[in-house]
Amino acid sequence: MSLDWDYFFSLFTLAAFWKACVTVVVLSTLSWGIGLALGFLVASAKMSSHRWLNIPAGLYVWFFRSVPLLVVLVFVFNLPQLFPSTGSFLGVPFIAGLVSLVVTEAAYMAEIHRSGLLSVAKGQREAGHALNIGFLGVQRMIVIPQAIRISMPSLINEYVTIIKLSSLVSAISLPELLQTGQRLYAQNFLVLETLLAVAVYYVMIVTVFGSVLQWAEKKLDVPSRRPGTLSDAECERLRKEVQPLPTRQPAPSHGAPKALQLRGIQKSYGEHQVLKSVDMNVGIGEVISVIGPSGSGKTTLIRTVNMLEELNGGEIVLFGEDFIKGGTTPDRNRVRAGMQRIGMVFQSFNLFPHKTALENIMMAPRYHGKPAELEVNRKQALYLLDRVGLLMHADKYPHQLSGGQQQRVAIARTLALSPDIILFDEPTSALDPEMVGEVLKVIQDLAKEGMTLIIVTHEMDFALSVSDRVVMMEHGVIQADASPAQIINADSSTPNLLRAREFMGKAEAIA
């Protein structure tokens, strides 16, 4: 028995099949799109620390991944028998099929989204927080774009799966491709020819729409983009456009307040107390280096200043005004205003990988500013890039830059909000020795300009040369707080300073 090829080819001119194709495409696309959004909400709820969110989300995923789609389809389509008021929409096969596919696929989408969200480093969220970007802003501009890019191959595969699963909707009499084919071969008994044509239609749909989604995936594939180094002529042209940031001096109140006052700062992780009632004052324009052995609490200390770590006790006063108090609910407006005055540069850079160097610098000013200021923000970002010697790399992505270049972009990104205080968390520890100097040079220039800096560092010579004071921490307390000269000239009469000198590797006093 041979196939009836004339009949087979005639099926591609049949209006009923093309109408069924449209039904499959619309049903699949709507199911994928709505499931994508609902799945993200379920994934976010499942990752929440609140049990009233993560437990229901986990049960939802478990249930709809366990129940076959065909069972869900039949149940939803017959639901009007239990709830007659739903008959006006669930009694329609297309709507019943759409609802069934959405609630089922959302469970699978949630797990795909969760894998993408988990792959976004914690430092990305911390960088957004340090730039005073709100939770929703961090999700929208930082987390979701990165998570979607990572999840995209799985999401495309899920779209293909939905297209094929749409054939099950024939069970509730929706005239999609499979049911259209079944009706035909029930009349003429040409089963193989009809099913072969149905298969070809599915292949065409998957090929066309799969190609569109793969194109979108390539557009999101930042690592595949070529570096965009600007020529000298382009750099000179841009230098004519740059616009320096306006200088902002903190307004003194009650005479001349300290830039920062830490009073009785306490921080514990479970039973382990990391900070034990730490007191420290930082004057306006002072450069303070915080040193100490690993685990001494120095990084935790500066992370409490911009609320990356929650205080268990004590308080922080910013330019003479209450900022954070341990054990109390912070005033959101006061904290937001204070955060605007504090910048932070991280040890691991924490640049946003889906943004160019220029876009990294522009992100926070654009978020906090107005649409009319976008061009001003761009000119100021170019100025900052030129200031750190990276104007020619404005269009490069972080992975296309060296470690030293990435850290300089991170410094420029922090400067974009014109902070009054900048916190540096071991800014050179993740760099090769050859790259340390270029970053330290930028920090030295900031110090010479009178910027208030708090630097956690292991670069002892740098700390001695740039600092007004060196603070040594050990076992969660401050062991020494003195000028570089006092530490270098310490003797047995000042054992704490002598300990700091020995830690810094200065065995003998420098004349």
C-alpha cells in the first residue's frame, strides 16, 4: 500500500488546517507568555523567606507538576458542572484549554525561573542596594534581565513543549491541528497521509517561532558581543561633550558635625558576635584605612554603614543626624536620603554584566533622575569614565575589561551619585599585582580632592601613605586608632599601636 501523495499535498491548501495553525500559535503563545509571568511570581514566592509565601508556592509547583495535563484539561472544562457561574468562559474550549495550559506550565516555568534567579550573584543585588535602588528597581533592571538571559534556552524549549502539548486540547473538542486531522481521516480513512501533514504543520510552527525566540536569545547573549574600543578621535570628540558632576558639600549642622559616628555597633551571626560594641568617628574629608586579620569584623563594620548588614545594637549618625539604630524599624525616608550620601565599592566589583561600562555608570542616576536629564547623565558618565582613564572602553561589557579596569568602572559608578562618603571593601584584593596600582591611583586622587573615604585594605604601604588615620580591628573590636606616624613610631609604652605596627610589617620605626 502506497501513500496518496496528491491527497497529502492537498492538505496544505486546506483552510481548516491553516485556521487550526492559528489556533495552535495563539493558544501556545498566550500560554507561554502568561505562564512566563505567573511562573516568575510563583518562583519569587517560593524563594521568599516568608513561610506564608514559600509553602503555598511550593505546593502549587508540586501539585501541577504531578497531575497530567489531560486530567487538568478535562477537569477545568467540566468545572461549570460544579460552579455554573464559570460556564460562560470555562465552557468555551479555547478558554478552558488556555487556563489549563497556563496553570500547568506556570509550575514548570517557576522552576526554570528559579534556576535563573539563583544564578544571579548576591553581589548584584547588593550593588543595586548600595546605589540606593529600590527592591522593585533592582528586580526590574538588574536581576530579571540576567535571570531571563540564563533561563532563555530552557524557556524556548518550554515553548516548543507547549506547542506539542496543545494537541491534547483536542480532548475538549477545540479544533486545533490534531482534531482537524482526526476529523478528516475519520471520513476518508487516509490516516498516515493526514497525520504526516499534521506533523509537518507542527514542524513549521516550531521552526518559525523557535527561530524568532533563538534570535531573541542571541540578542540577550552579552558574552558573544565584540568589544567596542573607541578610537582616539572618538575619545577626543566625546571629551568635548563631557559634563563634570556638580560638587556637593555636606551642610554642617550644630557647628561642624562628624561625617560619620558609629556608637556601640554590635553585630552577631547566631551565637557568634562579630562586632562587639564598636565606636568610631569619621570627620568630613578624612581618609581612614581599616586593617586587621581575616575575620576581625572590618568588612562587616563598613557593611553596616549602608545597611548591607542589619545592626543588632548601637547606632549610626550621619552628618549629625540619626541614620540607623539597631533593634528598631528604620525610617524609610531618612534611610533613603542617607543612602544617597554613601557610596560603596566592592571587593568583587559587582558590575552589572548585561550593561556596558557607560550604562553601568548611568543606571543609578537614570533611576533617581528625570527623563529630561538623561543626556546630562550620559555626559556626566562620560566625564567619570575619562576621569578614571577608561573613556575608550565606554562601550565594553564588564567581561571584556581587565580586573583593574572593572574596579575603576565600579569607582566611577559610585561617584555618579556624588556621594559624600565612599566605602571601599578591599578594592584591590581580587586584582593581579600589576593591576593594583591603577586602582590605588584613582583612590589617591579622591583622597587628595578631600573626599571622605573609609577603606578596608590589606595594602599596608598604601594605607600608611594615603590615610589620615589607620584603624586596626581584631576579635570584633578596635585595637588601635591612630595616625600613620603614631603607628610607625609606636613603642612598648603603647602596646596596641605596637601590635598594629607589627601587623603592618613595620618591625622598625621609620625615621
